[in-house]
Amino acid sequence: MAASTSESDDIRKMAHPLEIPRLKCGAMEGLAPFKASPEHQEKLGFPGELVPDWKEKALAKMKELGEKNRAFQVYLDTCVKCGACTDKCHYFLGTGDPKNMPVARQDLLRSVYRRYFTFAGKYFPKLVGARDLTEDVLNEWYSYYHQCSECRRCSVFCPYGIDTAEITMAARDIMDHIGIGMKYSNEIIGKVHDIGNNLGLNAKALRATLEDLEEDLEDETGISVRIPVDEKGADILLITPSADFFAEPHIDGLLGYAKVFHEAGVSWTVSSYASEAANFGLFIGSYEQMREISLRIRKAAQDLGVKRIVFGECGHAWRVGYSFLNTLAGPFDFLDQNYPIPQHIMEFTWDEIQKGTLNIDKSRNDHIRLTYHDSCNVARASRMGDEPGGQFEIPRNVIKAVCNHYFEMDRETTKESTLCCGGGGGLLTDDLMDLRKKGASPRMTAVQQVTEDHGVTHMAAICAICKTQFSKIMPAFGYEMDSIVSVHQLVSNAIILTGQVIDDDEDKSDE
């Protein structure tokens, strides 16, 4: 049962997940992540420090973005301040800082755009809220544009479809190009370029890690289940977040993938060259960085001669894969055109469940009373399957196929209206832990409600960032760190492999 948070946590107690807070002007002012070092900046082709003519370069980059991305300019020109988005941001709900209202955060950049790129702003700036680009404004950008997880919830409720995430991405891109980047995201992107994954796990270490996991699988099941690396001629290339190789509960999800592939009788492999699904180029708004990372996937697929690409449980990776991969790194005409390009592991597993390939014992998850968190990038920026809404229904179908005790959270906080975990968009750094806890409070209030109503003990997610975030912040809301689980962890629990001997007295819980 969830306990209430203590006063010392400084986390807002909410009667309802969407309860509007009292305004706290300046509550999060100045909060900002560590800045990238010159080494991290220059590795990505950005200036190592703030350039002397930063103002001119920032405005030139803003103009370039407006010319290259018509939507960006439309979003800046269209807002009528109707207020529909004001209470839709989890960071505003959790902090009460009015600059975390989506419309107010947009205006930090829009006001500068109006000053330099509109007639009214050039000649009557005070009448239209236009302002000069100064160092104080730049510092404000760096603080508040790193208090947006690019979750796009506000966009769902905007009558004009303004995508605040695009404005945040543009602001970060501008700052990178004048020498002010974020350490966390830019350092990670550099690791992917150098080694192939966010963790900096080289090929030798990756192979050793997966061999250990193969041994764990055999100890558990008595069956030899392979997790192949760099296997040429395999049918499937699995592109999964590197967290799946390293930490709980991600590893348990990887073991679930391996069991599903084993029972499906397909050949598959991971790539040491492209051993990362995550693409932090999205978070910093750089299509050039997104493309460079995506091209690693293309090269790995070609070098290994695979027929299919399947993405593991990673929210923003699936957005990049589903929405951008073909544009960034295509065409993928060398893959088997009879399958989705790419395909999500949830689609693959649901297909196998429907075909009856998998022997499932749902009672093996009876120690869990479960709810499900829709990850933002999956929910609002992608699809699964052949039907609209498949990104909502397919994960739930898999969960219900392997669990007896499943309960939904408040409908206003799920599916297309899902609340962010509070750690997405490149904000999953301890520099921002205070923001992450406060931003998670709306979602965790919904979890506490379903716990009170139905005795829910665990929450499942299909996003590596969500799982990492919740394992960190759930204890602040009275839950254990392992109360967050991978969907394929549940699949792994429930699946019985062909030839696996099950002891009748075997404890069906993981406790």
C-alpha cells in the first residue's frame, strides 16, 4: 500500500492527478542541468563554449529553423493565448511555476521571435510582448527549456495543434549551436558515436554480459536460450535500449524477448555496432544527430544481412523508429517487405500470442496486481499494428494475456492523455532530481488512486526512461523500487518454454 509523502520531500500532495496548483512565481527559476564541457560539445560539431557573437548566431539559427521547418514558424505565429494548455503540463501541476505552463514556456522563445522576425515586434514590441535577446533571456531559456520533457500532452489539448515539444527542441538546438549544450544528453550522444550505445559498453563487455544472461536463463528454465551478438544471416536485428543489458527491471524485459524469440523459432541477433535503440538527437532537436545515430542501425542491418528490424521497449526510440527512421536512414528496401519496417517487440509478441505459439501460465504473475503507464512518445507520436489506437491496445492485450489482475488508472491520465513519468526528454539526470520528483507527482497520484481502489502493487511500462525514472522516484511516494516492471518481464514470468520442467511446488512469486 502506498504511503503518503513526507513534508520534507517538498512534493506537492494532490487530491487528484490533475488538480490545478496555486501559482508559485519563480518556484523553479534558475534550476538547470549541468552544461556540456567543450569536449562533449565539439564531438558533436558544436562550439565548445559560448561564442562571442552568440546573439547574431542564435537569431540566424532561429531564422534557419523557421525556413527549414515550416511547422516551427506556424507554431510561433498561431498561438492565441486561449489557455487550453495551461494546466496540461505535469511540471506545472507539480511545481506551480507559471513559466511551466506550456503557453508561457513557448513564449520565452516566441517573444524573441516576434521582436526580430515580425513587423509588429520590430516597431511596436511592447504591444505584442516582444523582447530583446539578452543573456538573462538566454539563461531563462536554458533553465525552462530543460523543464520540458517534450511529452506533447499539451499538444493534444491545443485547438490549433501547436506542438510545444518542437519549440523546446528548437530552443535546445539554438543553444547548442552557440555553445551552450546540456552535459547529460550531449555526452550520451558522443558515446553512441564512439562505441554504439549510451552506456559506453564495448563489444567485448556486451558479449560477456549477454553470455552471463544466457547462463541465468538456463539456470532458470533448464533450456538453452540464446542471446546472439553480431550473428550474420539472422532473420531479426533487435534494436533495444542499452539499459536492457545492464540494469533492473530492463534486463528482465530482455530475457522476455529472448524467450519469445526462442519459442517463435526465429533466428535473431543484437549488434555490437548498433547496440542502442535510444536516440538523444531527438531530445536536443538535432535532426543531424538523429540521422547519424539512425544510420548505425541501417549499417548494422546491412552488414548482418538481416530481414527484419525489431525495436525493444523504449518510448522515444520507437517514436524515432516509427516516425523518422525511413526518412533519416532509408530506404530499407533490402529488408523483407512483408513485415513492418521497423516492428515493435510488442507487435511481435502479440502476434505470437494470437497464433498460439507461446505457452502462457497467467497464474505465474498472480503475486502482482498491475496497472499500466502509457509512455508519452509511444502514446502520442507513434502507432502499433494495423488499427488506430494499436499503441494503446496491443500492450494492454499482451498484459492481459499474461496477468490475471490488471486495473486501469484514471482515464484522463492514460492513452493519448497520459501523464509523463517526469524524466523524459533528456531530463533523466540527477542534476534535475527535484524537478523529476515534482513532475512525477501527477502520475504517481493516479497510481496511488488505483492502489487505494484496487490494491495495485506494480506498474508496467514499455519505455526504458520511464522504468528508470519510476525506479528512482517511486520510493518517494511509498512504493518499492521494483514496483515498476517491464511488460516483457511479465511475459518472461508467465511463459513456459518447450521442454521446461515446472515443479508443482515451485513458488510462483518472485518475492
